[in-house]
Amino acid sequence: MSFFSKLHREWMSNPRADILAGVLVALALIPEAIGFSIIAGVDPSVGLYASFSIAVIIAFTGGRPGMISAATAAIAVLVVPLVRDHGLGYLFAASVLMGVFQIAAGFLRLDLLMQYVSRSVVTGFVNALAVLIFMAQLPHLMGVTWVTYAMIAAALAIIYLLPRLTTAVPSPLVAIIAMTAVSLYAGLDVATVGDMGKLPSALPFFQIPDVPFTLETLRIILPYSLTMAAVGLLESMMTAQIVDDMTDTASDKRRECKGQGIANIVTGFLGGMGGCAMIGQSVINVRSGGRTRLSTLVAGAFLLFLIVALGPLVARIPMPALVAVMIMVSIGTFHWQSFPNLRSHPWQSSVVMLATVLVVVWTHDLARGVLTGVVLSGLFFAGKVRALMNVTASLSADGATRTYRYAGQVFFASAGRFAAAIDFHEAVDTVVIDVSNAHFWDISAVDALHKTVAKLRRAGLAVEVVGLNDVSATLIGKHAADAAH
């Protein structure tokens, strides 16, 4: 593919829909960025500048066109102790170091770890995030007047009914504009964006983090940066996979790792907090027609334009309109087919999915939920593979030779059954271990064979091992001495 054809495909193949989707995403980013700043214990400008910077930079450096990255709750909750105990400068320094680790992860191809995340974990991650998005709207639904509920209902009606008439303009964007106009014209007493925090009125500028350049500073920020980098990459890789599925296109996850790192390094020097991909905003973008890098660029650039040039007007946007958009995102994100799948899918898959959902919702920590799902998937997989090994035994006509025939996979999960299948006290002269239909995978398998042969010989029996394939024989020849110690 030539440079110009690639440029057109990634930037200008869908300009009208990308621009409108980016405008909508920018509007939806404002209250979230402010909210995440409050969580982290910093001024709203820190989250807003971060969302602008990360979105704009990732549009050029990222590996998943159409995906939105910005300040996120997943990162905000991690830096609370750092900001509280050491101050804002250390947050910016930690964000820079976070980016360095993410670039290193790209070079080390850590994106390949996504291969070990099962479909059940991805489904659980999506469902949990949908629940969290909805739960985040509950504070805006409690202790409010009937006018708020009426505006949310009206906005939802526009969001779901307008597409039946026209899809020329994203219906969520129409809902926000309509509800803002009604609120301003009627002077309705509802919460607004301005009630969440003061919007900045100046452009961000380059600044070196105000921290001493010492090993002590590195000691303080290192654990935070490592955790931020890991959580940020995990959420970004999961979101990229989801957008891949939604758009039926592939993404370059190695490039995404490096792109996230570059974005966070620059953001740290612009007075912003670290961030990563946002599944909620990415879903808004994709469902509104955003497909290329242009939509991400517009989202970030228009966000800055909104808060700096149109701050007073943006501050008057009613929160019920944005709550309605996020409820739409929650409903659209949830994998509703999960409920009938509980009956039709294997019970192990359902347990993995439900465990992922429960842990994420309970802890509000996406990384813990995904880790739980991956561990359970691994355990269930090991159990399945373990069951694939079976043993049959036969006795020769003269009763002097017992033959054990192994078939299947011998590795750490099935190694224990290897020796358990043998009767070490049987009155025979020779034991034949036939592994013609078996494969040895690891040191545990080699150790199981060595100990079995040694135990039989100590019992005074002659032992023959037959049928080793070339790969298993090479593994045993290389590590048998280690197993003997």
C-alpha cells in the first residue's frame, strides 16, 4: 500500500462522520476529565489538558484508528497517594516515566500477552465496564428534581428515535445541543458542567516537572509509574480488541503500546496526568460513525477549543444530557447475549466471565478483574489438557511384563498422574513405559518420568521406556540430569 493511499485510508476516508463523532466525543470528555481530576485530587485543568494532549498525540502515534485515549479513572485512582503525599510535580514526573515504560513494552512485544486473554475475559471486561459506566451516573440521578429525569428521558428519546429519521448527524450530539438550548431558553434549574469544576481559560504549556532530579525521586515515582504503565496498557489493549471487533478491522497493538507511551511522556511535560484508551468514549466514537485517526484528532483538538474559547458556554451544558449519552454508552457496551450464553456456553467460560465482572465491579479495578479472568482461564485450560492424558495397562501372557501405554500431553498439570498410574509393588520382572502417543512439554514432565523410572528400579524391576518422539527425547536428554538432582 502506497503512502498516499494509506494516508487517505487512515485519515480522510470518512471525514464528515469522523468530524461529527469527534465533536460529540469532545463534549462527553469534559465532565469525565473533570471527574477523574477530582478523583486524583488535582485541579480540573490537569485532567482536561491530559485528555486534549493524549487524544491529539495518539491520533498520530497510535495503532488503532478511531480509538479514543484520554485521562481515565483507572489511572486516576492509582495516583491518589502520590499526589497527596508528594505533590503535583511528582504526578507529572510519574506520567513521563510511565510513558517510557510503555514504549519499552512496545519494543519487548508485551502486546503479545493479549493472546492469553480469552473471549470470556473480554466479554466480562466489557460487561463490567458497562456496569461501571452506569454506576458512575447514579450520583447525577439521586436527590434531583423531576426536571432532571424529564431531560434525561427526552435526551434518550432523541438518541434512540432520531436515527429512524436520519443518520446524517449523530443523535447523541443532537440530544446535547437540544437539551442545552431548552435549558438555556427555559432557565431550568439543573446541574451543569460548570458545577463539576472550573474550566481552564489558558492553553497548556511545556514545563519540566518541578521535582528534584535524584535517585530518591526515582524511588518514589518508580512503583507508581510501573503500575500506571501496566494498567494503562492493559486497558488500551482490551479496548483496542473491542474496537477491532466492532469495526471488523485489525489494529497494530505493538504500535499502540509505543504510541501510548509517547502520548503520556508529552502529556507529563504539558501539565497533564497519565491516561490510556477509554472504552466508553471509543464506543461513542465508533457508534457515531468515527472510524479514522481524524475522529480522534478532532476529539482532542475540539476539546481544547471548547474549554479555552467556549468555556462559559460549555459550562452551561446540562449534565442530564451528558448522563443520557453515558447511559446510551452503557446499554450499547453491555453484551446482552451473555445471558442466553450462560445456558449454552461451557460452564467454565461462564464462570470466567462472571468472575471478571464481579471482581471489576466490586473493586472498581479493571486490572484485577482481567487478572482474575486470565488466571481462571488458565486453570480451566490446564484441567482440560490434563484430562487429555490417559493411561492403559496390559500384562504379558507369561505374567512377567507389565506395559503402561501413555497417550496425550505430559506437563506440569498432568505430571502427577504419570506416576500415579503405575503399581510399584506388582510382582513382575519388567515394566515397559510406552509413550509413543504422548508428548513431553516441560521440566515437570521430565522429572515425572525420571522419578518413575528410578522408583521402579529401586523396587528391583527392569524398566524400558519406548516410543519417545524426537522433541520429547531432546527435552529429556537436555534436562534429565537436572531432574536427577
